[in-house]
Amino acid sequence: MIVLVGCATAPSDTGGAPPPPTMSDPTARQFFDTQVYPILSARCAGCHGMNATATTGFVGTTAEATYDALTASDLVGDYTANAPLIRVMRSNHPAVASAYDLERIQAWLALERDERGL
Ligand code: HEC
């Protein structure tokens, strides 16, 4: 969805570049920071903190560190519901997240997938 916002100055020629995202149309990163990191921090950090030894660590002390770790890992897979991040949680894993939490994580992956043109 494209939202045009009134502008005080004349728009410059962007050469056909897409308009910058607005908050009503959050980027994947904004969605991660506001909707997903709080879930990971509250529900996963206890076992999956960066210093975890028994489990895979992917939750840092900031949204940025967590975003970087996750997107650099294999856990995001192809950014679909088939990503290990989702698949593992829906199968053989302690029940620590609600279905609603998983829906939000999946919504973030879908935004990433769109932005990355996958
Ligand atoms: C009570 C501890 C505990 C909590 C809390 C927990 N996990 Fe896990 N998780 C485990 C264990 C144990 C494993 C298996 C060891 C491993 O592969 O890291 C695991 C494995 C995983 C894996 C597979 C890791 C890999 O390398 O393949 C993913 C993905 C995962 N958990 C996601 C999550 C998410 C997302 C949350 C929060 C919503 C979460 N876990 C919360 C204990 C936990």
C-alpha cells in the first residue's frame, strides 16, 4: 500500500525510487523492533540468550543485536512458515510461546520476505 503524505516542499525527482516507508506501513525492521523483539526477550531469552551454552543463542540484550544475530543465522530459513524459527516452535519444543506470538513472528518473516524480494 502506498500512502502519500502532504509535503511542505515540492517533491524532488526520485528517479522512480519507491517512496520511503511510513509508520502506517511498517518496515520489517520496525515490526521486528516493536512486535517481535519483546516476545523473544520475554519468552525465549531465558534459554536462548546469546551466552546460552545448552541451546542455540539468538536473543541479545537489544533489538538490534537480536535482529543481526537472527537474520545472520539459519533460523530464519527462507522467511516462510517453514523457517526453523517457526517450525521448531510448532513441533518438538517446550510450549513457551502462544499461537498469537508465533503468528506475529511469522508476520515479521513475511515482511522480510517481501522486502528482500524472495
Ligand atoms: C525452557 C527453555 C526454552 C525456552 C524458554 C525456549 N526454548 Fe527454544 N529450545 C530449547 C531447547 C532445549 C532446544 C533444543 C536445543 C537447541 O537446539 O538449541 C531449543 C531449540 C530451539 C530452536 C532450534 C535451534 C536450532 O539451532 O535448530 C529454535 C528455533 C527455538 N528453540 C526457538 C525458540 C523460540 C523462538 C523461543 C521463544 C518463543 C524459545 N525457543 C524458547 C529450550 C527453550
